[in-house]
Amino acid sequence: MFVKKCLALLLFVAFGAPTFLARADDGMWTFDNPPLKQWKERYNFEPSKGWLDKVRLASVKFPGASGVFVSSNGLIATNHHVASGFIERLSTKERDLLKNGFYAKTQAEELKVPDGNVSILESYDNVTERVHNAAKSGTSDADSATKRTAEIAAIEKDCPTALRCEVISLYSGGEYWLYRFKRYTDVRLVMAPEEQAAFFGGDYDNFVYPRHDLDFTFLRVYENDKPAATPNYLKWSATGAPDGEFVVVSGYPGSTARLLTVSQLTYQRDVGNPLQEKVWKTRRKVLEDYSKRNAEAQRQANPGMRSLANSLKRLEGQQNGLLNPRNFARKEAEEKDLRDKLAEKAELNKQYAPAWEAIAKANADLPSKANQLAFSSLGSSRLATIAQQIVTYHIETAKPDGERYPEFRDTRLEAFRSSLLSPAPIYLDMEEAALTAWMVEARNLLGANDPFVKAALGEAEPAEVVGKAVRETKLTDPAVRRSLLDGGAAAIASSTDPMIMLARRVEPVVRALRDWNEKNVINVETANGTRIAQARFAVYGKNIPPDANSQLRIAYGVLKGYEEDTTLVPFRTTFFGLYDRALSFDEMPPFNLPASIKNARTKIDLSTPLNFVYTADTIGGNSGSPVINRKGEVVGLNFDSNNQKLSNRYWYIEEAEGSRAVGVHSAGIIEALRKIYDANELVNELIGK
């Protein structure tokens, strides 16, 4: 393995090959520009437009994740950890569905998720020329941003009533596309295994392989109180995919940063990532402390603790990648290659070269405000976030649509109100603990005289301010939230609700910081990122995918094991491995098995594949994405990656280095449904019987 890595480095140094040129199974591609050439040359795969359209229309967008339609009656398959927020909303102290699992044998037993919503990408159009032309008329980066925003708002507003429209930026502003989404707002839980089955091995096994997790869940979307008709679904493969099989994965990867400049990456390495780690550790610590109070506190805090632990482990891998001199040298070589080639064309160089310096200056100024931007927030508390959103809503909706913050444009207000009025449970003790600890940390870091701290606390102690706000607020009642939304700005100005009053006090500070960031960083990066994208197109053409941005992408690869140090890692695990790993640890948590799995040991075909690894380019947000064979069948669900892949936020790690995505095998899911959960009705729907 060491020899392979050295050889790869020598070749890179010798030839200076820029990673702009897609290699191996590199890339999270948009559906308007799929990698058809690579598929044909490397895998002899030539899908029809109909094949691609069906995959697109079957690919389901969850908040921050992915899923897939797997029957014509609205049935969705995704990961358990993707649906855990939905499952948690349906759980109570007396009925803990996360811990004990759930299965509805009939549609009448399916549970409606409070404020559950998913969507699909119905259609899309290129609107780059409209947006760029509007921005070109600006006299400065700030003026261009104003005109760009107004044009985007106008484009989004011209949208069919039944759809939600959003203008998506690609290639750091090099392209803009109008995406039209069909939303489903009636989502019901069909089946979920126990969380311990889905997250077997806990944080120890997270981002490692081999894995042995039943990380799947099934939901169903309804329209007019009936299962929705979803003719564009993907068939389920009962046998899954063998070693070496070509697959594609379609989903909504969160974000990559592969097209950032070296100065932007330097900021991420030296300031941004360490600060993000501090934020997440602050929030995780208070949840851990709170969870120790009693069993109910543990239940309430568990989803947040798990999410933050996952985020921190991923961030550690990403940061280690940036701290690796060899990897960072690759980014420096990429940027040098582009700028050297640009310098050979005097007219283009004059037009685009200053963009790098402008972005570098913006990122040099950013550290002075970084702590304030990170900690001047009420985001650690759901109640405080609701209050802040209500206060901001009335300020923003008083403006013309094109001048508002994007999240308050007319086209997004329906989804905003639905989320704000969700009846999902709010736990006051946890809210108080989380917000108090956050305010203490903000005061310690920013100082007692910081504008945000002074506005939030004045001369009082965090526990006093937060305790009053949490205990006396009426915002736990969705009807009160609705009355404040509908009551106009006067209702907010006159409100004596202590949580609203807290949000009202900090709003000017939060707004000023956001305005500073937009003027001095975001607008500069957008304008000059567009110029760098145009320079890249001029030098290399459009032969690379854009950075991931939580929108639909398609990636590809093969099922394949790998070499790690001096041993070989198999492409798939089995139920044999699950029981062996549990017994090897004497079933000590987190390697304990739920009773359902223990009792099914003699019924299961232990040789059935359970998890597998494959080479496709994925990242957080791809959780729940279908892994699809040439026939358009689901052969698994993506749910994780291994440690070797964590730094792929910044670059694609060659598959020869052991970088792999991890999926739940479709055959393993069928075996579990039949033999562990007695879910034969669900199996019949999946396989078409």
C-alpha cells in the first residue's frame, strides 16, 4: 500500500495532472450533465434518457438526506438514521419507537409524521444567462449581489402552483439552474428496526468497515389521505449486487469544497474547522451531561448526541485531510496549473486573475469576526430558534420579495410556516440546559461586553435569563406561534413573551453580523467565484462536476473490497459477522443485539450479505441514497463511508487508497424483514408480489 501511494505521488509530481480532470470514479454529477462518456468507456454502460429520468423522479429528498421510491404506492426506502428525526417525533416516554422499532402490517396502522415532508426534482432549466446578465449591471460586488438576488427571486416566483421552485448555484456561481420540486407533506412511518440494530457498534464502528448495520427504514407518502401514486419507482433486487458489479448512486449529497481557492481552504484549515469543532463540542457536552439525569433525559438527548458525534468524527477526518501536506499540495498544484494556463492567454488573464486576490483578502478579514459569527446565535435551542424566526419573519416579509433573505421569499414561506408550526415535541428541561450552556460559552468566548452577549443577558446570569424565557414562554403551543405569525409586526413589538423578547433584543446584532458577512465575504466570494468558474471553463471546458450542494446528483462505481495496511478487506459482510462481533464483545454495549435479532439467529441464513463497500463518490447527505444496478434495480442503500474517505469534502481520494462508501445490502434487508421482523406484507410490496 505504501508503494502504491508513493508511486501515485511521483506520477502526480512528474506530470502535474490537475484534479480538475475527472479520474477513476470521481464526481457527484448533475442530471443535466451525467458522465455518459466515462460510463461508456469504463463500464460499457449507456443508459437511455428514460432510464435517467426514472432514477431522478424516484430519488427522494429528505431534510439533509436521501431516499428512494420502491413501489407504485408511495413506499420510500431510506436509512434509519435519516428517518430518526421522524421516528423521534412519533415517540413518547411510554412508546419509544427509536428503541423498540415499529412495523405497520396494514396501511391503516401507518403513523403520520408531524411536519413530515419530502420532495422530488420534477424538472429543471438553465437560467445562467438571466442571472449573470442581471448581476453584470451592478456597479460593485454588493450592487451585483442585490441585482442577482432580485432576479433569482423573480425567476423563483414564476412557478407552477403545485411545485416549489428554487434557483440553484453551481460551480461557485458559474451556472444557475431553476429546480422545480414536487413536495409531499403527508409522510407516514411503515417500518423501522430498533436503533441498536441500525447503529450496531455505535460510534466505535461509525466511519469504519467492516460494518454490520440494519440501517434502513420504510415510509410512505400520502395525497388526499390515500397512498400517493408513484409510477416512477425503482424495483427492489432481492439478490443484490455481487463483487465487481457496476452501480450508480442517486441522492442529495450535502456539500463539498473541491473548487475552493487555496486561501479559502487555508481559512477552513486554520480557523473555520477548529471553530466548528468548538461549536459542536459545546452543544454535545451539554446534551451528554443532560442525558445522565435519568432514562427519559437519555431518550430525549440521544438523537442530538448521536448526530453531533457523527458530525465531529466526520469533521476530524476532513481536518486531518487538510493538515496532510501531500493532499494540500495537490490543491496548490491545481490552482497553479489553472492560473499558469490562464496567464498564457493575456485577455482572459486580465479579466479573471484578480479574482483570487479578492477572495484571499476576504478570507484574511474573516477571522476577526469568526467567533462572533459562530456564537451570536440562539440555534442551540429549538424554542429560541422559533422565536428568532418569528421576529425575523415580520421584518423580512415587510420588504419586496426580491430584497428578502432567501429563506423568507414567497416561494418558501409555505414550507417555512409548516416547519415553524410543527407539533413535534419540545422538551423544556433539555431546552433550558442547552441554551444556558450555550450562553455561558458565548460569554466566556466573546466577553461580557460583546454586543450579542449584552443584548441577550444584560447584567444578568445566563441561567436567570434562559430559565425565565424557557419556563414562561407560550411558544410550545403551535397555536400561539400561529397567532404571532398572523398578528403582524405589531404583535411582535408588543409581545411580552420572554422568549420573543430575547429574540427581539438579539435580532439587530445577528442581522448586523449577517449583513457584514454577506457584504465582505459572501458577495465577494460569489462574484469572484463566478469569475474563477468562467476561467476554469475557458481553460479546461466543462469536464468536471460542480461541488455538491444538497441537490440531486448521480455518482458511480463498483462493489469492491480494498487493501488496508497489510491485510485485505472484503467487499461485503454477512449476518455471520454480525453475530460474531456481538459475541466477541460478550454483547457489551454498543455491541449488544436487540431481542428480535437474538431470537432470529436460528432462522436467518447467516451467509446472507448484510453490508458492502463500493467506490462511488459520496459524502454526507447521500445517506439513504439508492445504490442502483444497470437494470435500474435497488441493490442497496448508502449509509456511511470509511475513514479513508472522510477528507473527500476537499478532493476525491483514489479508490486504490481504500476510499469506500458503505451500503446496506438489499438481500440483507429482505432477509431481516422476513426472518427478524415478520414483515412479509412489506416484502411482498417490495418484490412486487
